[in-house]
Amino acid sequence: MKKFLTGITTAAMLMGSAAYAETTLKLVEVITSPERTKVLQGIVDGFEAANPDVSVEIISLPWGQAFEKLATMVAGGDIPDVVEMPDTWQALYAGSGQLASLTDHVAGWEHGATLTDKTVAMGSQSGDLYMIPYGFYLRAMFYNKKLLAEAGVEPPETMAEFMAASAAVSELDGKSGYCLRGGPGGTNGWVMMAAAMNGTNEFFTEDGKSRMNEPGSVEGIQFLLDMYQKGYAPKDSVSWGFNEIVAGFYSGTCAFLDQDPDALIAISERMPAEDFAVIPMPVGPSGKAFPTIGFAGWSIFNATEHEEEAFDLVAALSAPEANGTWAKRVGVIPVHKGADQDPYFQTEQYAGWFKELNGAQYEPTSMPTYLEKWGYFGSTVVLETSQEALLGQRSAQDLADEWADLLTAEYAKWQAKQ
């Protein structure tokens, strides 16, 4: 944090000027919470101790207003040197030429070669690296060992095995197979299942048509409808959001939950480690699975007057030890090769995510957040129409056609602006 000097004379300040910070870097965090800020401050304190000529001012923006507040800062010329950059904002700022390329910096960085290939790919736009991701929110499948053993089934590797195992667990008294997220935030589940059964996570064809109503995608949508309508998910899961599905898993109500590593924090507090594990998302008929992925990282605005010092800060935040600390405390998958050898991550609870990041049959799926109405689609359209379908009021084909029509139209609008 920037240090403010008091109680010293002007003469003393002049005499000792070389001892005081000559450069102040402004760092904006946007996914803010007390725990995250505490971890960030600790890493920054270490950076300042190692770089006495540089001080760092941390500006914490509340997530709910972060997008607008950062945009206002940038538009008003109050541009930070370093920013916590969510994946959904990267294309906007990199595409408008406001971010500094980190390609050459990383090439000369002692830890650049240990960044995983997927880390570099996710942080790049049009062949240039504009962000060093600090971790991934990647979907994988939690499972309850005791419930599977009681039902006499093994952890599923395929979609067909997933359905069969869910059916078997649902035969147990008062238990269900799958913690379905039928309420707010359920878009990822529909997208993953559609992609798994369709064999691709491409959202559009070469001629700009949405793949959401292709036969395989419709089959994936029907898969989730069957899960609910056949009784393999709790009846009230039609309205479950994040808190409900996580609680449904750790309470032992249902045996399977697909979620990101941040759910592990709450689950680990309430379930013994020996009672659950995490496996990759089940693969579809093509032999592939397409778990959705989200991430954020550190970027530098090219308006900075201190690019070298700004990268030194990004490098300190992104170094293997610091990144490992960050990943453990905030619930993300770390970004350096060999991170899975840390005893903390060498558990059954983390195995599924590392297998997905390293296995060729798992292709992480990034949502097309560049579409203007994607937020409306995910938060409103999918929620309302999928609940109607779960309750038997609409068919999978109806759902797929409506979603495809909206996405195709939005994609055409986006293409017209390119």
C-alpha cells in the first residue's frame, strides 16, 4: 500500500529523497472481497519490500459496479497501471487497443516458460498476450463416495454412465442423483450438456448459424430434461441456484454436482475429504467433454508511464509461489506447470480439474460474451424457458430453436460491427 510520510521536515525529505518511493503504481481489483484483498495486499507488501523504489496503491472496486466504475475511470483519464481483468472484459479492452502486449515481457521472464499452454492461450487475443491469468474457474464433477457405493455404481466417465449412476442413486430412499441448477446461473449446465452430446463447443457454423438447435445439441438439452423429469434430480431443483446446489451436495441430498473450485471451499468445511472427490465432466458420444471455463488475470494498460515496473508487479503477482497462495485462498486452479505436484493439490478433490486442463479429450468452453445480449440470454431467456421445459410445458426442440434464433441474430449483429 502507498506509504504516507508525516512528521518529517522538508529538509529531511530532500536529504533522504533517494530512500523514498520514486514510482507509484495504481492497481485496480474488481472481483473484490475481504479475503481476496487480504491475500492481494500480502503479495503486494512483499513486492514493495523487494522494490523499495516502487509503491503500489490498491483500489478495490465492488464487483457489482466494477465494470461501470472502471470504464468511467478509463474514460476520464484516471487509468490504472495494472488491472484485474475478467475474461469477459478482455476482448473489449484488448480489442480497442488499450492493453499493453505482455508477449515480450513474458518471453524474458524467468517463470514465463512454466505457464501452461492453456494459460497462455486464454490470456491471448489475436496472437498477442494481453493478460496473465491467475487461475481458472473450470467445471468438473463432484461425487459423493458413500452414495455411489451404496447404490453400487462407479464414478461415471461418459454421459450414459452419468445418467445410469444418477438413476441408481435415485433409487435410494430420499436421495437423488444430480444437483440440477434449474434456477439462476444454470446456463453453463445447458451449454455443457448440449456441447457434449453434439461433439463440439463451437457456438456458430461458418455461415453464422447457432449450433444450439443441431440434433446433438437438442439431445444434450433433452438429457437434462430427462434427469429432472425422470426423478434423478430433486423436485425443487427446478429453482436451485448456486447456494442450493452446493448445499444439496454437502447435505447428501444428491450424489453429483458440477461446479468450479470455489464450491470446494464450502464443501470442504462440511464434508470429510474421504467422503467425496472430483472427476472430469463425463464425455459424450464423440469421446470429448466441454467443461465451461472462466478466468481472470492481470493486465497492464498501455497508457501507463511505468510499463517495466508494472510488469514487475504483474510478475510478482503471477510467480509460482504467489499464484499457488492465491489459488488456495480464493478457489481457482493455478496456472503454472507442475502446480499439481504441490501436496495441497494432490488430492482427489483437485484431480478432476487438473485432468481436464491436461487431457486432450477435455476442451474448455468459453462463453460468447462478446455478443451484446449474451447477458440477457443467460440470465433471463435460458432461466425462464428452461424452467418451462423442465416442468413439461415445452420440448427440447422448442427450447433449442428459440435459443438458436436469438443467438444467430446476435451473432449477425456482432459480425456486422467487425
